[in-house]
Amino acid sequence: MAKFEALLEDEDNIFGGTPKSKYWDFNSQVSKDLAEDEFDKIVEKIAVMEVMLAEHYDINSLDKMIKSYAVQNMSEVEDMKKSVYMELAGSLLERLND
């Protein structure tokens, strides 16, 4: 299960908002360079995952497979998205103190 499951039980009260809204709150408070660096890390992670998937599946059908999986596993995907937003928000918050 997602790393931050306990924090997500009542998503309307997490630090005054949802994981998604908290990420964007923090993102708007950091410098442009820091925000771009963190975004680049996200893009790199996606690229790595796509390369890994391409080792096992046809690269041209990955988007269709991903969308199909998301529809079939909507609840799990939403929980993971919340966890990822919390992780990303934590990364921004941590770097604010650097």
C-alpha cells in the first residue's frame, strides 16, 4: 500500500488540503530553478519507467496499456497518486530548507 496511507484517510483535512493541492501550494512557493529541477526528476522517473516497461512490452502500445490499467484499477491508482503527490510535496518542502 502507499507510503502515506494514514495521512490520506481524510483527504480534505490533510494539512489544510488534498495532497495535490499541497504539492501545488509548495510548488508555488519555491524558486523557478528548484521547481524546474524537481519537475526534471519527475520526467526522468517517468522516462526510466517507460524504458523498463518497453523491455517487456511494445513501446507503441504503452499509453493504451497504461490508460486501460488506470481504468481497471482506478482506486489503487488514485491512492498511489495521492501518495506520490505527498512524496513530491515533501521533496519540495525539504528543499525549501536547504
